[in-house]
Amino acid sequence: MFDKIKFQKFVTNKEFLADSYTAFINKIGLTANDQYLTQSTEVVLDFPFKDCILEGGQTKEKKQERQEIFWNQTLASDEIDLLREPKVFTNWKRYDKDGEKLVKNLDKEHDGTLKDNLIIKGNNLIALHSIKKIYSGKVKLIYIDPPYNTGNDGFRYNDNFKRPTWLTFMKNRLEIARKLLSDDGIIAVHIDDNEQAYLKVLMDEIFSEFDDNFVNQFIWINKLAGRQTQKIGAVTTKEYLLLYAKNVKNINQFRIEKEIAKSLMPDAYKNKNKMPDEKADDRRTITRKGKGAKPQYDVKTDDRGTYITQSELQNGNYKEFNEKTRPNLVFDIFYNPNDNRVQTGEMGEKLPSGFIRIPPKKTSKGPNKFYVWRWGRSKVESDSFDLEFLEKGGEWKVFTKKRNFQTTALKDIITNIPTSRGSNHLANIGMENTFSHSKPEELPYIFIKSITDQSDIILDFFLGSGTTATAAHKMRRRYIGIEQMDYIENVAVKRLKEVIRGEPYGVSETLKWKGGGSFVYCKLAENMQNYKNKIIRADDAKANLIYKELKKSPYVSYQVKFQEISDQQFEKLTLMDKRKTLNSILDQNMLYVDYSERDDEDFQIQEIDKKITEQFYNE
């Protein structure tokens, strides 16, 4: 008879991949870019299974922790290639103000991305690889709140490699995430003290291969009273957000409207002065009053928006910046008042026809003759739209246009937004106790507001309660959310439906949100039915063949050791026990249908799902 106790001791024969690879690495001593430790000049974070792929997943298994496979590119390239193949999407639905509808066609932008928002149920690593053909290089902001590796966050580990398992899990996902970012894209990752230091070094490696693309580490004071249950040391009051750029050279300063900053975080922005809005005439006056009042400024409008002229292009710090220390910033500016054309030239160079000459200001303060410009020649010519040329007292002067005079630079500390706001928000919409530690909408709002525009795409592949998606929806950004857990429909999807109805909480008041919009929901098609159908129909001979087939398949439970039961032993089982054994071998969580297998009748993919999936992948 079938020995259930013996069978429960099985672990997949592919476990040797991790041990073999680790031994291989230890033997040759390679750690970074195929170099020996003694040859490498880099500082790297090294850990077991670093160069492996962990399919991974978040589960709620309580009786037994899931035994994961660490696939290595050299030893298991076929399995990795299969994992990265695009998958079939099924159960397509669209939600809008009229309720739930079946999706019959997808509306797409000219670049192939969906016009609608997208929520996907399935393993996030596999889902990310499935959307990469369409969304690579097109995501402006990735905002994620991954498991913190606290031991209490619903993430199950290989006991022998708790931190390495988590780091491998994160590394695999961050690598594909980087490919999805646009050239001016940003990724923001929530984390706490458990893994902040390790994650920082890991992200340095992934995002700063050629340039240092680290942007900021934000500190979020999430509970000023602290976690009073903490038994040692000081109580914890904070978490972090690590921000990295795809290419830091394309990133601008993070700015936010002063009044919004003051309303969200008064402790950090209490000294910021109120400025007028942009709804008045093309030209009006700002007058500051009180102690230390500044002169009045005219608010003007050009084809790029409103601005004030506040500072001259001349650098006033003669001691540090003069023709000796910055000779490249001493040149003539040529300006044509008739058509606003701007050129530059060497001092005393022949004046072009129709232009006036504006030399740098002379000085008598030191041995050198001139102040210098704050901009170089190329910037003066390329960004002349941000220069204002004014004639005062028969002398022409050059001013810079200040366009963001109503905003302030974002600070790297977040205050006055306690984590309790997230829980209270869910309770207010009838979802109390549905999700632990939901983040407040104000958190993603700050970064979405500072980094993105309405045409940009935002991605959250640890969707959880859907906070990033709900904030993005209210801000009229396009978004993609990915979540594996079964609660997705009862939490994130349900919450987004409340947003469409116009729920008034979170950032709704700030945005004057009244409801509307839509999103599309789908699932990665599970691959289980194929083998279940075969097993149900199998006779003894077919069952034996399926067993041999599964020995070579990645679609098996990670708890099976095929080497402990031979083909001959399996063949001696009764047909019923063979079927039980085969069903036990199958992985119940990670079986998804490859897009290339969508027409296989065993998978029973509906025609409408085939059609919509084909539309998704075809630009």
C-alpha cells in the first residue's frame, strides 16, 4: 500500500541545485561580475543563493513552512526560462460606476499599454515577467510595501536561510522591476529596521551598476508614541522608504505644493509661506508683509505656465565664483528683442545682426574684472525659455524664471501621518479588521504628487489592501496592482469599488474626489487543470507515465524527493493510490499556464480569455 508517512518525507530531487551551486561558488570564490574576491574592487552583498531565482510566494500556511526551490541559471536554465515565459490571463472583468462587466475588448494606448487600470491576481514574480513585454521602460513610479522579514508578516521561509531567502526573493523582483521603470522612473520601497541595511546594499547593486542611482532614504514617523510592547532598547517610532532612480541624471527635485505639505505634515512645513494660486490673470502682484518682508513680484504667464522673476542670472558670490575660479562662466549673451532668440559668444565677439550684447557684470571688488553667470553657455541657449530679459535704466539684465514658486522641496522626513489612519480608513468604509497595518493613502499620495503626472503609470506588485492603487485612482493616474493572496477580491478589489463610488476618506477631501473611473481585473490562469484531467482519466500505465513526466517537471510540490521512491515502487501502488500520489506531487499554488500553451485543450482556457490575452500581448 501507499506509504503516506514515507511520502511526506519526499523533497524534490532538484534541491541539489542549490547545494551544488553554493559549493561551486565557494570553490571558485566568485562574488561580483565574474571576478575573484582578490580581483574585485567593488563592495558587494554576498549571501547563499544570491544568483538563484526563487519563485517564492506569500502564503498563510500554518502547519508546515513551504520548502522553496532556488533555481540556478547555470544548472536549471530550462526551469528559469519556463518561469519567465508570459502566462495566460483569465477571468477578465471591468469595474466602473455601473458595476461589474465582462471584458470583451481591451483599449490600448499607441505604445501598447492599457488605457485602463489593471489589477492582477497571481504570483508577483511571474506576473511581472508576464507584463514586461508591454510595460518595460514605461512605468514612472514603482511604490511597494513588501514583507519586512519580521517573522510575523505572513511570509514563509526556508528555516535554514531566513535572511538569504528574503534577499533572494527581493533581488529577483527588484531586477525585473528596474527593467519596467522608464528612463526617468523612480522606485520607492517601504522597509523597517529588520532589513533596511541589507536592502539598501542590495538596491545599490541592482540600481547603481553604472551610476549611483540612490536618491533618498525617507524616514516615516509612523507612531510617535512608539511600539510600547518592545522589550529591549528604545521603542520604535519609524519606518523607511528607500528611493532609487532608473537613471538619476533624469530626475528632478521632488516638490510639493506648500499648502498641501503644510496640511499633511504641519510639523515639517510649518514655516512655509502661503503663495497665491494660479487662477488669476496673466499678471498680478505678490506682496509680502511683516518682518523680513521681501519685495513684491509680478506673476506672469508664458506658453509654459506661470512664473515670477526673482533672481538675476548673475552669480552674486564674487568671492567664490569669479572669472578666475569659473572662467567657463564668463561670456557674452546675445539677445534679439524682436523674436526672443538667444545666443552666446566669447567676450567681445562680433555681435550678430539684430541682437544686443549683454556682458557679465563688471566688478571692482578684487583683482578680477567680472562676475560670472550661474548658467553655462549650453544651458543659456537650450533653456532660454526660462530666462527673462528686462531693460532697466538703459541697461539690459537677465533674470531666471521661477515657475514652482507655489511649491516647496520635499523633505526626507514624513510626519503627522500615523499608521492608524490606514486602519481607520478601512473601518470607515466597512472593512474593519480585513487587513492588518494598511498604510494611509497620504503616504503614496506624497510621492505620486511629487514624481508623476496624470499620464504616468504607477506599479505596486505587493498590492495588499490596495492603498497605492486607491490613491493613484483618485489622482487620475494609470496604475497596475499585483497580489497573490486570495483576499485580493475581498480587500483591494472591494476597496477600489468603493473608490469608484466616491468614498470620502483618505485623500478624497484634498482632491475633492467624487468618484468615477474604472479598472480591469484578471488572474494568471492556473496550470492545475491539465494534470488533474490527466490523472482523473489515467489507467495504471498512464499513471506511470505521468509520474515519470512529473519527475522532470518544475510543476511539482517542493516537498517531494523522487529519489526516495523508484519507478518500480510507484508502479506497485494501486491505481487509487497512484492518483492520490500524483495529486499530492502537484504544487497547489504556482501552476500557471504559459501563453504558448493557451490552445491546449487540457487547460480548458475559454475562448474569450484567449482573445483578451492575445490582445494584451499584441501591440
